[in-house]
Amino acid sequence: MRKGIHPAYGPVVFRDRAAGYAFLTRSTLTSDKTIEWEDGRTLPVVDVEISHVSHPFYTGTARVLDTAGRVERFERRYGKRG
């Protein structure tokens, strides 16, 4: 690889504050905020809105929309197209 054209790639902690979950991975993202990780190292931390711990798809709390009922209600309200 050419020197000087790639961003620094190193350990970063991603924290899902809603779920109280954090995981360590490597990334090119940086942050001014830091956190002391379980092994005692101080690492940059990036707060995320959602992770696999809090996402409805992974937690099984996803809602199924009744699209057939919505179509029928629309047709009743505005009439069938025809």
C-alpha cells in the first residue's frame, strides 16, 4: 500500500447507549471521547443509535404491518379506483 493516503486503522469501542452495550473492533473512525476498556486500555469510543442488541429485527420485537387492512381502509375512505 502507498504510504500516507490511508486513514489510521485501529481499535475503537462502539457503544449503544440505549441498550448499555459496547463492543471493541477495529475501525478508521476516530473520536475525542475515550473509555477505559475491560483490559485497562483507554480507547476512543463512538456512540451509535442502534446495534444488534437493540435493533427490533435482531431482538424479535419487530412489528408486522397489516398492509391488506390499510389498503381496504383506503378504498373504503376514497373509493375503489376503476
